Amino acid sequence: MVKETQIDVLHPKEPRLASPDVEMMRNPETPLTNIEQEAYTRIQQLADYTDGDLSPTDALAAICAAGNTHPDEILERLILKGYLYSVNNTIRLT
């Protein structure tokens, strides 16, 4: 188990403490497309105002605000690529 002080050493510039395993969930072999990146940026901005917890409806609205016509598909791809995860009807960033 990684101690909090070890996390600070591994990720000194990150404001949130996160397990190193979370970063490993993102697959470098599957980078985001431009559309996915724009949607992810909008979701990040919204998450900053909600302490990181978003409803699926809020996440989909952020994706729509990025100009996407198929927000459910974009949300699913962001989850499958490891940039977001869903727990108890809440969307969170990794």
C-alpha cells in the first residue's frame, strides 16, 4: 500500500492525492481524439466547480457543450479509455 507521503513524492504538483494505480488505468496506446479531448476538457472544467463529482446528465451536458452530437458515445469512450469512471451513478475523473 502506498502511503500519503509517498504519493506526494510521486506526484508533487497534483492538487488531489490519488493512487498511482489510477494513473496507470489510462492506456497510452489509446490517446484521445480531438473530439474526445474537447469533451474531456469541458468535463474537467465542470468537475472543478463540483469538487470532482458529476452526474451522468451533467457530464453529457458538458459533452454537448463541446459541440458533440453523440454525447453518450463520447462518454462511454472516455470511460473505456480510462479518463473517467462511473461509480454509484457518479462520473469522476481519474
